[in-house]
Amino acid sequence: MSATQSRPVDRVIKGMPVQDGAGVRLKRILGTPTLDHLDPFLMLDEFRSDDSDDYIAGFPPHPHRGFETVTYMKKGRFRHKDSRGNEGLLVDGAVQWMTAGRGIIHSEMPEMTDGLLWGYQLWINLPARHKMTEPRYQDIGPERIPTVEKDDHSVQVIAGDYQGTSGPAETLIPVNYFDVELAGGGHFEHAVPPGWNVFCFVYAGAVRGDPTGSGRRAAAGELMGFGSGETIRIHNEDDEAAGFLFLAAERIEEPIARHGPFVMNTEEEIMQAFVDFQNGTLHR
């Protein structure tokens, strides 16, 4: 075992049920009264259902400014259209990394495949220097996402670098986004710079963080956050496999002004976003 200091687990939080869009039923993991944000991560939602009534109304056209949305489909499809004439379809295993930047209006309509819809949407804040950048989409098919296979775990690398394998997403700030599967008894280890925040969301089984110390355990449906240190160490002490999303990013450490679909640095900038939306200039 490496001599580097493990980051201790400093919180384990359950997701909470919410409704968003036109009545879509979700589990909100980050962006709740318990944990409002974890710089630069603003929100993480899980949509997971075999009942189309939970999501059929989808997310009709709505605006965004000042941050990024990352949609990852474990199972199912997501159709999107926007105010600039772009259209796309995410399929099983695909990722869409949308930079709202100075502004965009888009719609997102989910569809199940093989009787299941299962995916995640993550909101990532942008620093002031990037908030008014030109919007862009990165539609990343599953064939472009590399998987690092080890004896006791596998890691799909969506963004960032894991053991020399880089993910396809181009990011404006340093971000690691991995989908990790741990076999029974498996270990996952990853070094993270000191200026980064880190959490994982367990979607299957259960894992223990910082197994070299008095690490805490998180089960499916729970977020595990980490404190200071050099390395993340996670262990599956059970016989059955476990799975989790691993998120890490450099902190921005700037003021956050947030109202609905807009995330800026000041209330004045938020008001300007609403004015631009009403005037029809947000997305032009």
C-alpha cells in the first residue's frame, strides 16, 4: 500500500426525491438543503425508472447561462434540441457535455430502452472568465469512452485521466468523471491534487472510503464526500460487485449567485440574464 495520505470520508448523504422539468421524478444527490453544492459541482440528479409516467413529460425548452450540464445515460435515450438549431440523440452509455456559457435555450426529452431509463445530469460551475463563453455541445458516443480494466475493478474514463488513459470530454476547468465498477473485495485508488473537491455517488452495492483508517461506508443511493489528503482509496468489502460515479474537480473559489437556470457571480449578473432572456438576446 502506498504511503501517501488517504483523504478521509467527511460526509455520507442520501439523495432526496424531487420533481423537475414538466414533472419528471428524480433523485437529487447534490444541490439539496443538506448539501447545496461542492465547488465547482452545483447539482447531481439521478433519473432511474421503469415507469414512463415518471418522466414522459421531459424537460420542455428552458434557458441556461454561466455553467455546464453533463448528461450521462447508463440506459435509455435523451433527445435534445436548442435555440441555435442543434439536435442530438444520446443512446445507452453516451454522454453530452453542454457548455451553456453566455446562454442557450434547449429541451431534453428522455426515452427508455428495454423498459428502463437510467441516467445522470451533473451541473458544473464555470469561473468568471468562462461564464460568457460561446455555448457548445460535446456529444460523446459510448464507443469513444475508454475503459481501464484491472483484476478487481474497471473504470470508464469520461473526463480527466486515470492511470494514463484520458477521457474524451474537453473541459474548461480540470475535472475527473469516472464510472467505476468494483468486484467483491476490490480496491480503487486515485491521486487527487490538494485544491480539488471529490465525491462519489454509489449506484450499486456498497463501498468503504479510506480503508486504511476508520473509513465510513456508503450504500447505493448515497453520496460519499472526502476531506483533505493526497489519495482517494475506496474498498468493496462485500462479495457482490459495487458501482459508483467518481467526481473530482479543481475548486473555483468565487462567489456564486444562483437563480433557477442561471449561475453567475453577482445578483446583478443574474438580473441581466433574466432581462436578456425576456428580450430574446440570451442565446444570440
